[in-house]
Amino acid sequence: MKIALDVDGVLADVIVPWLNYNNTIRPKISKNDITDWDFWKNHEINPYDFYAELSSCWKNWNSIPPTEENLSSVTKNLLEIGQVDIVTARERSTDSFVKNWLNHHDISFDNYVSVIDGPMKADLDYDVFIDDSPLNALKFLENKKQVILYSQPWNKHISENEIHRISILSEAVEKIKSV
């Protein structure tokens, strides 16, 4: 069993420091206001600015909180089921920061795989994808992959029957065992 585990929005709550920054230069937004993947359109934020700012948050990687407690033990449990690779879409310049963050939080995994664009993940050879992107989730389904969607405000509208939704990562362990 090969498991692809996403970082931003699944392990690392990188939207928190971005919101802290955004709220100093633009009208305030809360995490629950982010109800769409491309939410910046509704807030008149240039997508290039958003992604540059999000990448910049990784420079201060130790300020990025985990999405939940006990991620270290949960990732160890996932490794008992199969190969767990960190599969993330990001600017290459942030890879070292992400690796530092993963190490700092004692996240267990076999390989680190970085792609340029999220939907490219669907072309990779994994049995199960654990992700928070609604766009990626739909692409995984198109490619006949198992999808576990980590619930976030920006993916609540996705309701396809083939998608297994989780609210905490430990639920993924049971979902994968039952597949």
C-alpha cells in the first residue's frame, strides 16, 4: 500500500500565519471565511500575491502550527499500513523549510516528493491520497485513485460518494484499513 500524504492544510496549518499577515495589510479574513479553494477571488487578492505570501510563510517554518496534536504518532501508525510519502505541491525554494518543519514535529514518512502543481499529484503512483484540496480530490477520482479528504472550510462543498472525508488524521488509519 502506497500512501501520499499532503502537507499544507493536512499536517501544517500554514493558512494561520498567512491570515495573520493578510489581516495586517488587507481587510480581515478568518479561516472559516475561506470556503473555496480560490477564495482570493472573493477577497480581491491577486493569486500570485497569495501564493508568494503563502510560500513566504514557510521561511518562518517554526511559526506554522500543526493542524492537530499527535501527528507524530498518527504518521507512525500510517507507516504500519504501508509506504507513506510526503507528496506536496510547492515552490522548490520552500522544500528545505518544509523538511525542517516535518523533522521538528517528528513526522514519520518514507520519501519526500514535491511537484509544481497540485493536480500533478494524481499522475503519481499511489494507492491512496490524503489531501485537503478539492481540486486535487476530483483529479484523484478522475484517475481512479482512493481519496481521503482532510476536512477544511475550503473543501466542505465536496460531497462525491467515492471520497472518504476525515476530520482528524487518525481517521485515515481506519479508512485505509477498511478499503
